[in-house]
Amino acid sequence: MIGGLFQSTNTWILLSTVICVAIIYKYARNPVLSALDQRSFGIKKQIDDAENLKVEAQNILSEYQRRKKEAQKEADKIIEEAKVKTKRMRSKAIDQMELEIKRLERLSDNRLTRLHREIELKLRGAITDEAEKKAISTLKSDPKKLDGYTDKMIDQALDYMSKEINARHQESA
């Protein structure tokens, strides 16, 4: 039976396969295991590198987010300072405008007062001249007509002067 066993081709195929596997195992085992170890080490290194890059990317992202928040705070601070400065400048401009308006009002009042005096002086001069002419002519013709006429002329002149001052005041306003 053992002799028939070696006569079968299946036995020889099995025996040659076992011998080939044993030879391959003996000589190829270390190089195959070494190659697999190197491949495994390479994959682990790539995974570690990827994890390190992921951590680094997260750190960079968090740094950028922190910087963005700081920049936003700084921008908000600058905007708030600009608003405050604008309010101060607006207030200062309003104060300066009010001072300028008051100054112009004073100048206008001074000018009106000066015009009032000039008109009054001109009217007095005109009244005096007219009264003098009227008095001379009246005295020459009838000295009794002079009573009350001078007062009437002065009242008319003062009314005229008041109207003139009011008209000029309204023009300047």
C-alpha cells in the first residue's frame, strides 16, 4: 500500500507542493515578513504623519480663529473710538457754529446800532435844516404859526426813523 502510494501522481503532486512550500517558507519567510513589516511600518508612519498634520491643522485653525476674534475686537474698538471721536467733533463743530452765530449776531446788532445812530443823526440834521428853513420862512411871514409845528416835525422824523430801522433789521435777519 505504501508502494502504491508512491505510484499515484496525486501523491507526488502533494509531496512536491509540500517540499516547495517548505523551501519557500524557509527561504522566503524572512524577506516576506520583512517586506510586510516595512509596509506596516510605512503605513503606521503615514497614519502618524496624517494625525500630526491633522493636529497641526487644528492648531493653525484655532490660531486663525483666535486672531480673527482679536481682529474683530480691535475693529469693534476702532469703530467705537471713531463713533466717540465723531460725536466729539460734531459737538465741537456745533459749539463753534453757535459761537460764530453769536459773534455774527453781535456784529449785526452793532451794525444796526451804528446805522440807527447814523439815521438818527441824519434825521436830526434834516429836521434841523427843515425846521430852520420853516422857522425862517414862518418868522418872515407870520411869527405866530411857528408854535407846535416843530414838535410835529420831530414826531414825524422819529416815526420815519423807527420804520427805517425795522426795515433794515428785517433785511439783515
